[in-house]
Amino acid sequence: MPKPTSKHPPVKLTKGYVDRIKPGPKDEFHWDTDTKGFGVRCTPTGKLTFVVQGRPNPDKPAARITIGPYGVFTVDNARVTAREYLLDMAKGIDPRAVKKQEQAEGVTLKEVYDSYVSRPGKLKASTRQWYGFYVTKVFADWQHRPVVEITRDMVRERHGKIMAEGLPGKKRKGGAPASANSAMTVLRILLNYAADEHELADGTPLIPVNPVRAMKRHWAPAGDRSEWYIPFDRVGAVWNMLHEARATARNRDARAGVNYVMFLMLVGRRRGEAQSLRWDEVHIDRDDPSASYWFLRDQKFGKPVRLPLSSAAIAVLDACERVEGNDHVFPSRGKSGHIRDPRATFDRVDKAAGRKVGAHGLRRTLVNVAQREFDIERFRIKMLVGHQPDASDVTARYYTDLSDLTFLHPVIETVGEWVVQKGRVAAGENVVSLRAS
């Protein structure tokens, strides 16, 4: 930055001189003779601000730094501050970089989270909410600390605490290994983001080594999640249990929770994608069930999509109660207006299945049935459950219309009918399971 020209010759800046400065049609600078590079800027509105100008690097333009407004600073203490800046610049230190570093070093975990989730169009609302839970609950005592203060030892200690005691505020007692891993994964993502967004005065990342790397060989074993699905010989028992649970549900919310779990079991989508389904996003064609679909506006990958409905799924929707003033298919009296986590029903599914299943395990069940029972091609299954096509599959990624998947109705109908028949067999009816021809 070249030194600005000024119609005012350098003078010794004093209180009396500064008080007599009159504004001009544009910014004007008055430079001090005692301390070269120290001056005062006067704007057309008459605002007076002390500045200092120097060259920390002889190969780069001069740096002009604002010291502060006249009135907050006197001439004398502004001159003292200017000399400190000039001394730093003589040593090759750019005060602007130092100030930027000080600001970066003060960035807190909560500020990093706020910045990360506020990026337009990057995260789903449910993801923002889940990240917020980790920051404000799991890392509540860290959220207002500068991220540079988070150490490897702190990471390991917190991970061990969650493994042993579980997540704070959760009703379930005991350790939570998978949640401990998830918490550290979120922390790692946020700290990587902080390292990308902020740097030190020398241009190096604010966080040169992510402290979550301390977990590299210490992640909690979560078991083989590929086995988290309903065993085929237990599908009928689970399906019948859900029918019984719906018939004996103690209230409307409980019935909606059961219907929601049954729907997940039949469509194979993510928990968050189905829970907020509204009736205006459901189209049921009584004359041609194969033309029935549900519209998913907010899926994890890609654009909104029409998904086929099997006869079994339509039967579940027909059993759902419509609530006046609430357009959700799976309504709840909670703030969101829809079912969020019917934990009791998922626990009953686990018990009937004889193993851990969970919401994601219902997706795995549908995938396993489609692949292993009916040998349905992988590409069709991936589209149905909302997985992105392989990067090498150019045709699927860039030529296939993935916004309308109703042509996959035969797949979802076959799986749905298989589930229903498994229920009949488990109930003692003489039914032969379908097999692919």
C-alpha cells in the first residue's frame, strides 16, 4: 500500500493540532514529524482515526493499520501504540497477521459449529440438529473453549467416558461405544473445518494436527454392523409382533411409532427421510397399485424423488390415523409434529429379532432380502434405498433419471409380499414363500 498523498505537510501531531483539523471532500491524512508513519485520518464527516503505516516486508506493499478513534486514544498514547507497531514491522512482523492469528486462536468450538452448519445448502436440518447435540451436550464444557485448547488427552478421556457411561441426557444406562465413536467423528469434522478456515500468522493451519487422530488405534469396537438386520427366519415373528404392538398401543403416538417402524421395514429408507412424511407427499392409486408412490423431498443424496409403494406399505398407510391440524403421516404431540425416535418399538424389534437391528438395520434387512432371496441387481437396490451410484457408473450418475423410481415397483412389491408371507408362515398359515423365477 503506497503512502497516500496529502495536501497537508507533516507536522508534530498535538491535541491542539488535531482539534483544529477540518474535514475535506475526501479522506485526508495528517502525518507526524516525530514518529514517521504515524498519522491521523479525517473523513469527510469529520471522524478522526489514528493510523500507522510501515513496511514489514521490503518486497511487499506497505501496511496501513488502524490504531483507533481520537477520543478513545489520545495523541500521546496513539503515538506509543504506533511506535510498538513500527518496531514490530522493523523486525519483519506484520501486525495485521498477528491480529488475525490472535482472533483465530480465540475461535471456540461453538463458533466453529455455527460457521460449519450455516453454510448455505450444505447440511440437512436433522444433521445440523445432531451436530448441535454433540457440541452443546456431549461437549458442553468445551463449546466455549478455543479449539486450539482441545488436546489429544482430552479427546481420549472424553471418548472413554462416553464408552463407559453413555451420552449425557440419555435415559439408557450403561456405556455407548458407537456413540463415543460418533461424537469423535463429529469433533474431527469440525476441527478439520476450523483448520481449513483459519490460519496462523505464518500461513500454517490453526490446527496443524487434529487431536482426534489420537483415536486412530483406539476406536471403540462396534461389532460387525453388516449383521445388524433381521434374520430371515425371524422376519415373520417381527412383522407379527409389530401388528400386535399396533393393536395394543396405549395411545396415538405409540400407534404412529409402530406404523412408522413398519413403513421403514417395507421401504428401506433412512430414518430421517420417512419420519416427517406428509399426506400430500403420498399418492395411492386404488385402481393401479403399481402407480402408487411417496414423494421424498429431502434425501441425503441428490434431488427429490418419487419412490414406489408396495401393497404392504399401502396397507400400513391405510392403518395410519389422520389428525386434524397435523398433516404428518406419523403424527406426534411433540414439537416437530411427527414421530422422531420410537425407541420402545425399536427395542421390541431387537427382542423379536434376537439381535441388535435398529432403524438402519431395517434398511439392511430389505437389502439382504432383495439380494439374497431374489437376486435383484445391485444397481436397482442402490437406487431404491438411496445410495449414490458408483463413481465409475457414468450412465447411472449422469444419464439415468433418478428423480422418478416408480419403475422399481416390482422390486419393492416382491420384497413387501415376502415380508407379509413370512408373517403368515410364522402365524401357522400354510403359505409357500415366493422365490424369484
